[in-house]
Amino acid sequence: MNEEQEKQYEIIKDHLKIIRHGEIIAYLSPNWALKQNLNIEDLDKIVLLHNKLYDLFDEIELCEEKHLFSIYAKKVQEIEFELQDAWKFERDATKHIWWYQIPHCECNTIDNQELWGIDQIIVNKNCPIHGNLCNDSTAI
């Protein structure tokens, strides 16, 4: 880091923590925060969106009404786009990482991680969250 980046890091460092139930569960990337020239308000919004996502995951985890799962999947996608906006990245669904981490999702995590940035996903046709998205080219 150069001197200017070090000064900026000192300003933002306390806004990089994602805290749930009083514990730090993750940190935002300081390198990306500096590269994207994010300010405290930007970072606080990103932290808020992550907590919104985790709250939604908690809600999905407890949900027994499978007809709501597709609605939840859309909400997760909306939050992923909001996160891209807050990070000042281009909106790009091929770079979403949370959709296959939704509770009850049975889609292959490793295969979909490897497809990051590519306009293709692998959906388990029996997945209670994403099975309705299946066609012959994406189903396993």
C-alpha cells in the first residue's frame, strides 16, 4: 500500500466487519474497498446488505412452505445486484455467488463456483429452490 492508501485504510478499517449476533463473521476486502474508492457510507451499505442477506437466509432456513422458495431466490438475486451496485461493480448475474448457497438449495456448489463469470449454471432438477429453472441444457 502506498501512503495515500494507508491513510484511506485507517479511515475505513472499522467499517469492514460483518457482525452477526455480536460476533464478527466476515470481513469485507480492504483491497477491493480501496480499489473501488469506497467511502464509509458505501461500506456501511455493503455490510447492511450482507446482514439483510443473512437475515433472509435465516428466514429461508426456517421456512417449510416450498411454494415460497422461488420468491426467496428472487430476493437473493435482488440483494446480489444491490451488492454489486454498492461495490460499484457492473451488474452481472454470472458473478453472483450466493444463489447456490441458499438454505435448502441442492445445486452443486463446486461446479457453479467454477462457472463464475460464465453465462452458464448447473441446476439440480430436484432442488427445491432452483429446480423450476431446469431445462435440458442445465439440469443434472
